[in-house]
Amino acid sequence: MIAQSALIVSTVALVAALVPVRASSWVAGLGLAVPPLLYADALVLIRIDRHLPAVAALLMNAHADENRQLLEATGIDLRALALFLVGIAAGVGAGVWFDRKLGDRSSDRTRPARRRLLCLAAVSLLATGALEAESPHAVSSAAWARFARSVPQLLEAAGPTRRALASIRVALRPPLAAPETSRRMDAVVTPGDPPPGDVFFFVLESLRADAVSPATTPAMWRVGDDGLRVDAAVSGGNVTQYGWYALFASRPALYWPPSPDDTGGAIALRIARARGWRIEVLTANDLSYMRLDETIFGASRALADAWFDAGRDPVSPAERDDRVVRELSARAAQPHPPAVFVVALDATHLPYTWASSFTPPFVPYAGPRHYIHVQTEASERVAVANRYRDAVAYDDSLVARFVAGLRDRGAYDDATIVLVGDHGEEFWEHGLVSHGSEPCGIQTHVPLVIKPSRALRAESDWSSPKPLASGMDVWPTLLDAAGVRGDLGALLMGSSLLRGPTSAAPSANQRYWYRPGRFVIDDGRRKVELELRNPDDPFEMQEMDVLGFRDAEDAPTDAGLTASAYVSLLRERFGPSLDRFLVVQW
Ligand SMILES: [Zn+2]
């Protein structure tokens, strides 16, 4: 990190040497301030999926409560933040002062300033070289690439522009207006009989596709044996809000966030209530993050009949998961009307935690502060991945306890259990760690298990595994199995997995704080990466760039074609999938 900062300082100094002397003092001052800013940005990003400018925007919006939560989530205390800001101001001030002080002694105001800055650049480049030679932890090209890609909002603009293979004109299909939504919901037919048992809908943080396996998660794996598994389940995107949005709103994350007028919450949950289910939320996450709670459960969380929130309890995520699953078991054991229990578990999010009573099975594992270091050695990386698998195994032990309770009461067969991740998690498969940085399969594929109750199982095709599913398909599948009929296709963009293969799934890349612009369409075997040029106005007709075709492992395919051939390929492979949510001028 020091060497990376030195590189930045030397670059800034070189630039400063070429600008007029008056401006150079300011550029030199900024040069001292930029590296700590970039460093802080990288730290904040890996902790809470947000870049520093987003944090700054929040701090300025005067929502004191949200600001306090945000600061708590970063783990930065107020004194450290104040010191950091003073440090930056001091850095800028010192650069300006030194430059002016030394400049005053010279009779010629231009040449010495430039010579001085060139010296500074040369010294810091030498220092970089020395660090590089001294330690493998200094600037390796892989570490630099990772760092550069973890701060895309600052460095992407300075880097080379990615050349599109082709572009076509598109617009996002506008969502139905509220009166039209109500009219179509009224036309949906729900059976008059009581709803078929409880639905336990578990959303696990950062659960990558291969995390659910007989070795790591025996309990979840056994639930999968009794239900439907999916070979390739594609999340709504590579961050929490996109994953949850696709799962519950049954729409691509390109629609996130919904318009402020859209206060009714997720249509699928509104239909589930019409079917007769209560909706109870038990969460170890703070679901007010990115306003997920109101986006999914409506204004004032009106769709939720009960809300158990451990998301702000001052204990580790693992302890919060434990509290949530204990509460879930208690509620499930009490006599109650049929309910959908939405359960959010958090221990599997970075930094990956488990309760002190749990013996982590995968060793050696990294310490809890692994995320503030750069791991370059293979053994260090294995230790971080082991820590993640240990956290997954811990959450599996909670699921095991819960399922054992259902079995003891004879309630297992009448329970529907959904296990799904909100997005994946990368361990350097493509050079990066964690999630939210690239729409690769490792960050966007998740496990998906749906174990139907006896009543839901009847007369439907639950053959398993299904080759492909989108997070958007989960609720259409549950509602279909529960006998809900009518034109659901107009209300939900996913489709029932019980009615045949799903079409290729969209999955969006984080564009912090704003609507996503870059996304992939993924059919499990191959994908295409696309980008809207004006994602902030997605309903306006605009250019969409075709960035590349990839195979299942994200290796580029189909090199060397003409632009029109790429458009034909796009239409041939993914046309029907795109047409579901885009108006395309082919
Ligand atoms: Zn997440």
C-alpha cells in the first residue's frame, strides 16, 4: 500500500512539474492528500460496499440516524474520522507551505519549482522500486490491478476506455403504473382454501454458488435432496440490494431503486398475502441499508405483519444470526396462521464470523482483520477462503438446529424451505476478493434450493436439478405451486421453474449508490456483458454497448467479428431475454 501510494505521489508530482508554478504548489499539496483518500476509500468499500463519495454524500444529507449507522458499519470511530480529516487538511497545507517557502528563496519562480518536483518524483519512484525489491507485499502487478479496480470511480476515468464491440439503441421498459398494477392484481386468481403451510425463506449474505456442498453445509445439502436444486442460479447482481431486489421484486436490478411514488412494496409479497400468508421478517442484517426494507416491504414496512430486527444488536453478525434463528424456531413452534418467514443471515458477509462456541472445521483460517491486508501469497488466500467456509458452516449449523426442530415436531414435510444467497463472493478467481466489483460468475452465481411442502409439491414438476434459474424466478415458482393463476407475467418478470426452462438471466454490476449500468445476460453456459450509456435515465432511448461475449468461466469468446455480426449474435443468443425488459431497436 505504501508503494502504491508512492506511485500515486510520483505521478501527481510529475504532473505538478508540468503546470505553472502557482498551481504546482496546490497540486503538490493534493498529491500528499490523494493516497490516504484512496486508501480510506478501499477500506470503506470492502467493509460496506460503498465508496467514500457515497459516504460523504450521506454525511452531508443530515440524516443523523443513518449517518450514525453508516459510521458504525465502517468500524471507523468519530475520533479516528476527525483525525483523518485533520490529517488530509494538514497534508494539503504542508504541501502548499513547503512549496511556497522554498519557492520564496529563489529569484526565478519557475525553474526551481519544477526541478524540486521532478526530484520528488524521482525519489518516490526510487522508493517504490526499493519497496518492490524488498518485499513481495509491495507493488506486485496483481496487487496494483486489484487496488485500481477497487477504486473504479476514481481510476476508471483516468484509465483506457473500454472499446465496445458494437452498440444498439434500447430503453428500459417502463414499469406498470400503480392503478394498472392494482387492476392486474385484482385479475389474479388465488385459491380460496387455506395457504399450504409455512414458507421459510432464508437469504444468506454473500453465499457463493459452491458454498452449499455436502462437505461445508451438510444440513442445507440435505434440504436440497428433498427439493429442487439449480445448476446455475443467477443473482440480481453482485451487491446486496440488487440480489434482494431481484428475489422479491422479481425484476432486473436495472429497475432499482424504484420510483419514490412506488410505495406498495414487492408485488409477489402482496400476492402472497392475498393468498392468505402472513409475512414475518427476522433479520440479522440492517435492512434499512439502501432502503431495502421499504423497497421490498412497502412504505412503513406495511407488508410485514411482524418484524424481528437483530440487525443493530451490538454483537457479532454470528451472534445476531443465532438470535434470529432461535427466534424463528420459537415462532415456528408456537401455534400460528400460515406465514412466510423471510430470514436474513449475515455471518457469511465479510469479515466472516462464527460464535465462540462453534469449532471452525476448515483450518488454517485467517484472523478477523484479514480485510485490511493485501494477501498475495497462495497460503494467505487459502486462509481467507477457509475463514469464509467456516462462517458458512456455522450458518449451516444454525439451519441444522432449525430443521431438527421442524422434524422433531413432525412439521418438516409441511414446511417449504428456500435457501438462497443474495450474491456470490470472490476469492481471487479473477484477481479480486469479496463482491461488488465485477459481474463475473463467481460474484453473481448463488446456491438456490427450494424444498416444497407436501401441498406445494402436488401436481407440479419438481424434477431436479433445473439447469438455470434467476433470483427473479423464486417467487413466481412459489406462487405457481401455491395455485395462484392469472397473468403473472405482466406483474413479475421472473417465471415459474415448474413450467419449463427459464430464459437467460440478467445480473447487474454495482454502480455505487446509483442505478446499475453494466450488466450481464447469463444462460449458465455463456453470457454477454452490456452497458447502458445513460443508466440514470434508463427509460430514455439510448445507446447500449456490447462489451463482450464470455463463456461460463468468463473467458472471452467470439473474437474478431464485425459490429453487425456482434449485434446478430446478441439477438440470436439473448434476444428474447432482453426483450422482456428492454425495448430494443434491432
Ligand atoms: Zn450482500
